[in-house]
Amino acid sequence: MRRRRIYSSRLNSPRILDSRKKHKRNKGKFVNSFKKLVKILVILAAIFGVSFIFNNKYLKINNVDIKTKNDFSERIQKIIDSELQKNKLYILPNSNFIVLNTNSLEKNVKDDIPEIKTIKIQKKFPNRIEVENTLHEATIGWETQEKKYLLNEEGYILKETEGFDGFIFVKDATNLPLSKDKQVVYPNFITFSKQINDKLNVLSIKIQFLEIKETTFMIDCYTANGFKIIFNTTKSIEDQISKLTEAINFLGNDTNKLDYIDVTVKNKAIYKLK
């Protein structure tokens, strides 16, 4: 007896082959491959472009023009040359016109040369920089802990020195240590000290040195004339000099016997004879 042939449902179900789907799949693979290729080409182009820009000799700074000539011009040149030889992020040359950070360069110069008050470094396309600077001025001397310093007009240490030739100087009786990055005194103290010197010169009184103790509000002025004058830096220098002048005129020849004059008291001068 013949058996009935059995067909599977898979064979019994007809399938339709659509050539368009196959074409879409092939097209999608091609598009993805093309996108990957484009990305690789873009990355390679970026790397090449960056390398070309940052290593371009046309943009390499080789001309440093120091407009302001002074005693520190050579040191400024050496510091700049040293900075230009360094790399940023290990691969980007500082000497490149685009890479160079002038603000950082200015800070490095000022940190290395405290005598510089201001410095301006400008990039001039394509490979030049211009440098202009001003210097701090030494104003008064400062002595503490057996060390001598010159202070600039802002009250910071300008430099350590061996002597105070040509400068009035202040002795700190408390011998407090000084730090180069901290202000020693305010500018008004320096102004007042210089005014004392100028005013006393008019009176033919020569200063040996100034001295402070617990505060900078009070100054003891030791003179070559053999007496001391006590000033208050918070009060008018004109008023105190006026009282000093009256006292000296009143004493006449007895000025040689003076121990000290205190001109800090309101409307009068207090003096003591030896």
C-alpha cells in the first residue's frame, strides 16, 4: 500500500525572493564602509594639518625685539630664548606663533627679575615678538636681622644689598624676617619717609637713619646733629615739620643739647635736653 507523502510546512509555504532587499543590504554596507573611510581620512588630514601648522618654519618665532633697553635686556633675552626652546604638552613647540602664551612668558620674566615693574610682550605675525618693560625704582633701605634690603616704590623687596649709599634707610628694632613675595610696608610709609628727608634737608638736618619699633605709625629719626625726632606717619608731615621748626628756632644754641623732639602731639612739640 502506498504511503502518503508528507511535506513540511516550510516547503508547503511559498517564499518570495525580493532582489531589492538584497540590494539595500549591499548598499548599506557600502555606505558604512565609506563613512569609516571618510572618518579615517579626516583624522589623518587633521593630524597632518596640526603637524604642518605647529612645525611650520614660517610660524617659528626667531626674532625677539626688545624695545626698552636697560641693564636687564640681556637677561630678558636669555629667559625668552629658554622658554622658546620648551614644548607644551611635550609635542607643541613654544616657539610656534600660535602656541606661544605671552601672558605666561611675561610672568616668567617678572618672577625671574623682580626689578621689572611691568612687561608687555606682543606677537607680531608671523614670527616676531616685541618686548617693552619698565623697572621698579629703589626708594629706601631696610635693615633687619643684620641684612640690608632696598625696597621699591610699592614697599616690596627689590634686592638685598651690602650698603645704602645715597638712600635713607629704616632699622627694624623688632628684627622681623622679610619675605620677597610679601609687602614690607605700604607706599604711604615710603612717601612719608622721603618727605622727612626732603624737609629736614631744608632745615640743614641730616638723617643718620630711621627706626621703627612695634608699629610703622611711629618713626624715630636719628640725626647727625645728635638728637632724635619722633614722627607720626598718620599725621600731616607739614604740621609736624612746622612744630619742629618752631622748637628749633626757640631753642637756638641749645639745639646742641637736645636729646629728642616729639612732634606727634597736637599743637605742640615736646623736647628733652641732655
